[in-house]
Amino acid sequence: MFVQIVKRLLVLMVPASILGAACILIPQIADMSTGRQELFQVTPYLIAALGIFLSVHFHRGRPFMVLLLLVVFYWSSRHYLVGRPLEYSLNEIYQAFVLLIPVNIALIAIMRERGVLSPAGRLRFLFLGIQVLIAFWFFRYNFISSLHVLAANLGLPVFMTPQQFPPLALYTGCGAFLLTAVLAVRRQTPVDAGMLGALFAFFVSCNWITSPNVHTAFSSAGALILTLGVLRDSYNMAFRDDMTNLPSRRSLNESLSGLGRRYAIAMLDVDHFKKFNDTYGHDVGDQVLKMVAYKMMDVGSGGKAFRYGGEEFTILFPGRRAADVIPELEKIRKSIADYRLALRSVERPKNGTNVKAQRGTKGEAPHVSVTISIGVAERGESPATPEEVMKAADKALYKAKNRGRNQVCG
């Protein structure tokens, strides 16, 4: 359980590293020359422009909208807030930003990706535009009469009150942050993690808005986190299988070249998968592939799983011999064979397959079990290419199928 939590939190490593680098950079800014400081102040615009360009190029509407919000915030705060003797918790422009931007980032995180200029994308921009008009009307004509609510303490202890954040904005911001964090950890995508990092950077930038260097550094960090999220997401599109979330065959081909002198390769195949699809349909078949991929992610002995194609998978074991990894492969085989996949309104499969269907007890949905066959081979003493070792593992896989399936053969 602990290992699974750590693996899920790894998606936040890049945002956390960039935020840490921003903290380290801040003391160095004061020692820069005047020209470099002026250049540093436009850094958020340059990074955000790159991120917006990539978002348009890869049809990523969600990061496009968040980057647009961050740019508007940075420009407005530089012109109307930073360096001015204001009471920020009583300023309508500041209140509008700290209330609306975290909520909007959380809403964008909830949304599914629909592109930038698609009909859904245009509706989302219209939604932002309507918010701008409502916010202008409210904070321009009703701010003073609502100040007792916006700036009220709301029972927040003094030691928990940040430097600038009004209590109401703090509560809504914390709710938005928790929602975005849950989505980032559950979805495990670079863009969702990037939105969480950008939201955190926004909080820091707002709370230390009286310090221009902190404000610029974290505005740059937020834009950079989201821009890298778009880049990593586009990389995953090319090198990761969308359905199983395993590295794809293209990634496998690249990994084969860096295996070294000793390694083992395992080929895995779902038994009678075509008959399973014919019986239960492709939707249930996709669920089976996702389940098999999920079980393979826990492989030990330094193994890395890939989707080879269709119902076939590959696991690479750098620095291992076949005898070393067979116990790990047996664990995967048994775990998949023992797993019960619940179904709804399905027929029993035909006899003669390794797909078993059972009826549950009263009130329990029917379920199915599937099995896999595994073949494993290692690089021997004589020179052998990874492709030759894969062919040997494939022959071992067919040996396992000919012997009755649901077993590991070397």
C-alpha cells in the first residue's frame, strides 16, 4: 500500500522540483544587474507564450486556459498591485484574483480535454468571458457593501492567517487546491500535476505579492510547470499506450537498445482473448487488458512492463537471468488467474476456453476470470541481439500455450 502511494506521488516530482528551484533562485535575483532584472521580469510572459503555443499545437485546451489566466494575473498585478502602498486584503482587484483564479483552475482540472478551438473549447472561453463581466460589475459597484463578508475573519486563528490572503479566499483556495490535488494523484497525468503545481505557485505569488522578486519567480515557476506538463503529456501520447497506461511498443524498441550485456525478456499473452471478446464484447475485453496491465506494474526484480500489441505484453528485466525472474512472473500469473472481474448482464462463455464465468450469490453480479501464458528467455553467453532474445521468449510463450496455458515456460 505504501509503495503504491509513493508511486502515485511521483507524478508531483517535477512540479515540486521547479518550485524548490524558484525558492533557491529568489536570493540570487537581487544580485543581478539592472538589465538582467528587467529581462527576468518578462520571463513569465516568455514561458507562458511557449506553453500557449504548445497547447495550441497539441490541442490542449485546459493548460491553454490556465496559462491565459496566469498571464492575465501577472500583467494585472504588475501594473496595478506590485510596488503600490495598498491594503491587499481590501483591494477589489486583488480580491477578484484570489477568489476566482483558484476556483477556475479547479473547474478546469475537472473538465475533460476538448481542445482549444473546438465548440466545447469556445464555450469554455465564453464562460471565462462572462465571469470577467460579472466580476467587473460586482467588484466595481458592490465591493464596498460586500466587504464585511469578503474580509471577515470567519473564525480563522491569527497564526493561520497568511500575510495577504483574505480568509474567504483562503477557504475557497484550500478547497480548490485539495480538489486539484486529488485529481492529479488519481489521474497521474502531467497536465493535471502541472495544474496543481501552477495553482501552488499562484498561491505563493499572491501571498508574497509585496516582494516583486518572489512574485516574478513563482509566476515564472507556475508557467514553466504547466508548459513542461504539456510537453510531457505530448511525449506520453507518442510513447505510452492510452488504454493500459503502459509504455507502448515504440518505447519498448528504444529501451531494447540500452539493456546491457545481461538481461531477461518475458512475453505475456492473455489466453483465448479473441473468444473472450466474441463472448463478452470489446468493452469488457478492454477492462481485462487494463487489469492485466495494472497487475504487471507491480512486477519486481527491476522489471519494466510494456504493451507489445493487442493482448500481448512484454517485460524487460535488465541485469537479470531467467531463473531470477520466474518467481516474479509466477506471482503475476497467479494474481491474474485469481482475480474476479465483475460483469453485468452477460452470457456464459462457451465450453473449451480458459475464460471461466461464474454466477454469484443472490444479489451479486456474475464475474469472469482470465489466465495468461508467459514465455521468458535470457541473453546467453554468445552474442545475441535483443530481438533474438525476444524471439526466444516468444517461442517459450507458445510452448506454454501448447502445454495447456496458464503457466510460465523458459
